[in-house]
Amino acid sequence: MAQVHLRDVVKKYGAIQVVHGIDLEIQDNEFVVLVGPSGCGKSTTLRMIAGLEDISGGEITIGDRVVNDLPPRHRNISMVFQNYALYPHMTVRENLGFSLKIAKRPQDEIDRAVDEAAGILSLAEYLDRKPGELSGGQRQRVAMGRAIVRHPEVFLFDEPLSNLDAKLRTQMRTEIKKLHQKVKSTIVYVTHDQVEAMTLADRIVIMRDGHIEQVGTPLDVFESPANTFVATFIGSPPMNLLRGRITGDTISLTDGPLISLPPQFASNVADGQDVILGFRADNLMPVGHAMPMEGAYAEFKMTVNLSEPLGTETLLFGALAGKEVQAKMLNPRPLQNGEQLQFQLDLTRCHLFDAQTEQSLR
Amino acid sequence: MDNIAGQKSGLMWAVHLSVLALVLLWLFPTVGLFVSSFRTADQIATTGWWKALTAAEQNLLIRAADPDDEGVQQQVDGVWTISGNLFEEDGRPPATLSVWGTSSREIDAYTAGETADLGDGEQITVEANGDYVLTAQEQMSGRGQRVFLTAVIAPEFTLENYQNMLFDPKNVDGMSRAFFNTLTVTIPATVIPILIAAFAAYALAWMEFPGRALLIAAVVALLVVPLQLALIPLLKFHNGIGIGKGYMGVWLAHTGFGLPLAIYLLRNYMVGLPRDIIENAKVDGASDFQIFTKIVLPLSFPALASFAIFQFLWTWNDLLVAKVFLIDATGRTSVMTNQIVELLGTRGGNWEILATAAFVSIAVPLLVFFVMQRYLVRGLLAGSVKGG
């Protein structure tokens, strides 16, 4: 029973404002990921929810309580830190039971909670070790176990996987997702890794410079980014963005070919408007190596300057309208650098942004 | 490549040599004191401590058996005779003497086996192994006959100095009371500042309050204030509030003089503890006091131990503060450093006493150092090395 509501939350350090009036409603049992480049205020926001940073303005509620002036220990939250933050002088068992011991719960209840958490995270055989004797992944699990023994209303994760190597990160990502399914609870998760955000989140909150750029499900933000920042931040490789101008029912790309106006935007643009055309590499493919295009598509020639074979597909780097553009090639064949190919662009999957505001024209 | 390797080994040699020099510099006087404290005054007077393990020639004064004791004199063939062994009379192991005499002016008048005429028909013969025969025409009386002899004495160590200095209640120069006085000063003077400083250091490191930076600056500034500056005002203050001279006064003084360094050292250590750990404890529900006792104190143990060693050694060896704040005219509260100063004045020639007193006073610091040295090093490196 814990919704988290942020209303016009502001954080200032002296004269410098790092969070500019954030509004966010997090539902009970929802897994929300705050994502953005470093310095975007996502960790600060999380720490304000935790109570580790003062709130300079606005209001945060957890459940029905306004928690603005509550110290962390009265907020009924758990937090998992980037560096695990295990107590190095305590065994795993003591680490897990610390919060309950502080709360003066009876010893048998502590033992039960610790054993339960150890069972969920398969830590049972390490209970009597010190954190120094554990591997990175085990430490991370202890940190998570320490969070779940308390059955808090809200879990806060602050870049918990960024200290792990790539393989372990994927593995722990799955474990966190499983954990959320086992321990139904509200989770706020901060990361700078958009893949983590996409795979874990019920809803993604994309932040930049202390503002929320877009809130939506992973598919939402992937398929209909609200602006060019979200478009380039979510998805790998980042979306191709090309400047152009609307002329009738075509877009004339600056120093580039004419491309017919994607039909879904036809009613939203005015003749002569400056726009930015966005499309993902997956929607620009060489003829003969593409998915069959069902709707409208554009066709043009492009020189391939570089190719990166990835196995089932090859990533192509070409130049279009004076900018580097990435495309994909299915059923790849070996390519010469500098080879010119005929490309097809799936117009139904294209995005249009206003050139001034950089907001989507959808 | 050769060049780099050469530089490295050159540096290593320099390090090794200076370590060796330091070790010798430290070991030489310490071992000297230690050995001397187990030697007799005669041994110290004739040879240096480094010869303690080899036999040495010594001049001794030994009295023959007292003729007034029952059964000592026997009449053999009409001559009164006393016989025995000089070394045995003196309670020494067997030895060999070369020359001897009966007067302090001529201690080498006779060689072993010769007979000396003592006048009034008395004669004494001393053999090389110390056997002597004293004969007289009439019954002898008075004290035992003095014999000066020069003998090669095997190495010998005695616990008598310690017996004398520590366990003889009649010895007014004894160290035992001073030893316990020093302990009475040192232990509270170490514990009290640590207790206060640990709390202060936590607050200065991890609690937000206005004026914190100024307080830290003030502590740092106090580090460079010489304590001599405060002696007289502080003593006046103690007298004013009725503490006067005594243990309470010296504890307070040591606490005050030790606090700036203690707070500074501990605060710097605590501020280096990972922020995440403390924030996590906050989220886990711990109050500031619980964070302090359950997280910060255990993790700061190396720094606490290292400061405890510093403070212990400094208060143990302190003379100035004790003289000003503790020792009154009765001398009942004299600490060991003061006792040694007095011994230097009154018993300046008795090296065996001085050596023993000195070694008694350095024994505890040595013990503390060897038991706690790993914490000392770890505490000094505090913050510079990130521990796992």
C-alpha cells in the first residue's frame, strides 16, 4: 500500500538548482526506473525520496504521509546502494538482521526474516562470512537481502549494478526482476543504463538537467519518444536525426534527398515548417536485405563508409544529408567500404520533431 | 631497464641501511639498560654491560668467618684455627683468585698460596680456590678478618636490583608506589579523552549543524598551541575551583591537552568511512547514536587504538604536567618520571639502581608498543589506504 507522489519537487544547492519542480506519481507495486545521463538529478531525486537529501521545495508523500521532514528511519523504505554499503565488520547474517535488530524485534523473528531473505537470494551458505570474503555478485545480493528483510513499503535502488561486470550485470538484472515478482512492492530504481531501464521497468522516467523529459512504459518511450533527447537516449544505436523543411507533402532534407512526408504526421505540420526527421537503424535497410515494407516507404542511394558485422545483422554507417546515419542489414553479406547501396526507409516508423522546440509533432 | 632496476635496488639499500641504523640506535640503549639492571654494582663498576656474558677480573672484599660465632674457632694442636672458603662465605660460586691482601692500601700484597702475618701471632693463608686457614696463638675475637682479593668471576646476573626497587617496602627510593601512581594517572588520562573525542569526532564528521566548519578549524588551531602556555592559568583555575593538586587535576589537564589531537585524528578517520554505509544505516532505521555505537565505533577501532597508544605513551612519560598538576610537597603522588629525577639527584652514582628504575619505567611502554604496534601503523596510515 505505498504510492509515492512527488509534487513540484525542487532541490537547490545554494544558488544552483539541480531539480526543477518534478511531478511524478508512482503506483503501488510499480517498478519505476529513473534514467538519464549523469548529472540529470535522478540520484538526487531518489535520495530526496529516501530522506538523505533535504527537499528545497514541493512535497513528497509515501503512502498517505507527507515525508518532507521525516528522517530516513521513519519513512519505512529500504535502499540498495551502488557500492553495496555492507557493514564490513559484521557477518552476512548480522548485516541482514541489522535493521530488525535496531528496531528491537525479537530474535526469533529476526532469524526467520534473515533465513527467508537468504532463501530468496540463495545466500544461505554465506551467512557466517564477512562481506570482504564475498564476490561482487554475492555482495550485491546481500545488499538486496538487507533491503527485503524489513518488508518496507518502498525499495530504492541507486545504480545497484554499475559496479558489476557485464555478465554478472545481466544475471543480477534478471534476479532483480524476479525479486520484484516475488516480493510485491513499490520499487524506484535509478540507472544511467537505458538497457537496464528498458528491461526492468514498468514505467521509465527519463530525466535531463533536473527536468522530466518523458514518463511512459518502455515500449511507449521507445516507439513514441516525446522529444529528440528521449529519441537519442533510449534505444541502441541511437535514433538518426536529420534536419529538413516541409515542402508540400515531402520533407526536403538539408543537403539531402526529398522524402515523402510520413502519413501519420500529415495533419500536424505546416508547409515550410523546419523539422527534424528521426528514424532508427532498424527502419533503414538496403534493398534485398530488409524486412518487407508494408506501409509507405522512401527509397534513396547511400554510400556505406563502415560496417560492423554483428552476426545475424550488420550495422552500416553511411552519410546522408551531411550527417552520419546508421542502418541495418539483415542476412548480411560482406561489404566493401565505400560501396553504394539502395536503401529503403520505413516511413510508418519515422518520427518528426519540431526543429525549434525539439518536441515530437505527433 | 638496467637503469630502473639499479635505481630501485639503490633505493632499497638506502631504506634497509636506515632501518638498520634506526634499529641499532633504538636497541643499543634499551638492551644496555636491560642488561645493566640485572648486574651488581661491582660488575657495573668494573665492566661495561656488553661484557656481561664473559668472565671478568674483579676486586672483592670478603670477610672470613666471624670468630665469635659458635663452632667457628677450633683448637687444633693448641692453635686456634678458623678455616673455610672465602667465596662460600660470600655466597658466590667457586672462582679462582690471583692476588690478595689484608689491607685496602695493598690489595695485591700476596699471591695465592702465600701466608700473611697479621701480627700478634695471627697468620692467614689463602689458596687460589679461596680456601683459607686463619691461625692464632690465643682465642680470636672481634669481626671476621677482611681479605681483599682479585679474582676472575664467572658471568652472573641478579634479581636483587628489582627485589630492592620494587618489592622492598622499607626502601624509600623504591619504584613500586611511583609505578602505581603512574598507572593511576595514565589509564584515566587515556580513556577519558578517547571517550570525549570519539563523540566529538563523529559529530564533526557526520552530523550537520551550523558552525561545524568553524569548530573543526578551532580544533586544528588548538593543535598548535603549546601546552606550557596553559600551565599557570590552568593551575590557578584548578586551585580556584577547589581541585587543587591531585589526580583529578592531572586527568583533566591531560584530557584537555590530548583532546585536539584526538578529535582531529579520529574525525579525519571517521570522515573517510564510506558515506554509503552510514546513509544505509540511516535508511535501515538507526539513530545517530546507534550509527555511532554500532557502525562508526567498530570501524574506527584502528584509529582509536592508535590514538590510545599515543596518549598512553605521552602521559606515561610525562613529567611536566605531573609536576605542575599532581605532585605536592608530601611526594606521596610522585610518578615514575619524577622518582627517577630524584634518584638521579640522591643516588646518582648507583647505576644499578638507576638502570633498574629506568627499565621499570620503560617496560610498560615497550609492552604496549609490541602488543599494539600493528594498530599504531594502521592508524597512522588511516585514510591513505582504502581497506577492503
